[in-house]
Amino acid sequence: MDDLTLTQTTWRGQDAWLIAGPGLELVVSVIGAQLAAIRTPGEELNPLWQPPWPACAPDEGAARSQTYGEDGPTAALLANIVGHNPCIDRFGPPHAGEDRPPHGEAGAVAWTVSVAGPERVLLEADLPTAGLHLARSIALDGATAAVHTVVRHDGDAPREIEWAEHATLGPPFIDDADFSAGIDGAWIWSGEPRATWRFPAATDEGPVDPAEALAMPAPDAPPCGDIITTRVTDGLFRVANAALGRELIYRWDAEAFPWLCLWTQHRSRDGKPWNGATRARGMEFATKPFPDGLPSSQRGREFHNRPTVCMVPPGAGLEKTFTITWARLG
């Protein structure tokens, strides 16, 4: 592992940390511990999505309907979201009757940072409503980052949570890029507005060709957008852009995250703050197939022979790891 430097910085006007090694540097936001940038030192090219609207911290008036289209927790998340955000303990909207942000509190609370050694940075947060403690360590090795997360609670019995690593990629990296993943099936979500689907003949009961689901619409394609889940057989996805000479590879344990949810947004959302201008691809490896806002008792504990439930045991908690490689092609 590489020796790291940790520096306070800002990103989109908000507080952040720069974690740097000799072959890779990451920018992580203080609010939400969202991975805002992955870069080769000395270069500006960043594969992660940057929203086309202004950022605003929750205590600076993020819940402003004139900017973000609505008040409350959803506005706070949209005001701060960028790049890759951890979705814990919800993936999607809160369950009925809950007062939580979409995708859970992890992406909307302030995290603390410490250096756990010359080769590791530790980020921590408490989720007050969910009653969870999160500890996320980051280590760098050349062009690869290893991200290890532990979720704990103080209860005496196992706790059910939802967990997704919501990696969202954006231009120019996704333009004319080749997407591949270790998947063997794909199904479109019935919760998406059908008018925007790229596959109007498909239903949530019928499969979509995985290669077609992975393909990102061309920059000049008509507006479209959908949410498709894919069944993971090998925990990885790879996005390669030959014109830019770069590739991005994520790897994880397929048993830890058995679903890869594909969120395709190609200028199809007209409301605030999207305004028909957003082009992004979410590659969201998760413990459940869709961001549906339903507890497991309503959505079912399995979907196409894969589990949809994630349990955090008492005591030591639950650990999951993924790696990110940002490298030159060839």
C-alpha cells in the first residue's frame, strides 16, 4: 500500500478532503463521504458525475424548492449529491412513515476523518435515525483504491438494512464508452415512467438483454432514462473510453452485493433541478435489486434466485469491501 497525504479542500464550494498517493488521488466530501473525484495526480480527467446544479450544504438552506424542486430531505440530498455516494440504511426512498432522506442518512450527514496509519484514512459517521455507526477506510495502491466499510449497531439482535454503493459516472468519460459487467440477467423496474424507457416492450417480469442494458445512449440520442437491475455473477464492472485512453474498474464480492442496478439518465428529467440537462449513468451495486422504497416483507426476500435482504449482526457488525481502479488503457 502507498503512503498517503490527507488535505482539507473544497469541491463544488463544499468542504472535502483530498486523499493522495503517488499513483491516484481521491476527493471525498465531508457531507455524505461521497467520492467526488478519482484522478491521476497532475490530471483533471474525472470519470464521476458532477451535477449541473449548484451544491449547497444542508445547514445553508439546501431545502429550497426554487432551486431543487422541493423542500425537505430530498432537496438536501440533491443539493449535496456528487459522484459515488454510499446508500445506507436505505436504497431508494424511505419506507412509508419514515422520516429519512432518500438513500438513507449516510449521504446526508457530516463524517469525520482521521489518519489510521501512513497507508490508510478512516472516515466515520453516526446515523441518528437509523441508529447505526459507519466506519469506512480508504487505502491506495498504485492506480487502485480499496474501500472497506463496517456497519455496526448497539442492539442485541440482527438488524435489517439496505445498502448500495451508488457509483454515478458522467461526461466526458461516459461519452462513447464501452460498458461491461459480470452479470447474467437484466430486468427493468416497473416503478419508472414508461415514456422514458429505452426498452418500451419490456416489463418488470420480462428480461432485457444485459449488453443492451449496459450500453449508454449516444450524446446526440433522444432523451431517455430508466432503471434496470442486473443479476451479478462476478462482482465487477468495467467502463473503457478509447478516445480518452482510460478505463474505470470496480470490483466487489458478488455475495456481498448480488445486484448491479443501472440508472440511465439522458436528459429525460425536466423538473428541477434536472431541467433536462443531466446525462449520467449510475452503476449501483446493491443488496437489493431496485430502489423501490419497500420493506422486504412487501418486495419479497428473493428476486430471480438472488437475496434481497441484508442483515447486520450485533457486536462486530457487517463488513464489505470494494476496489476502484482508474488506469490508462493498454
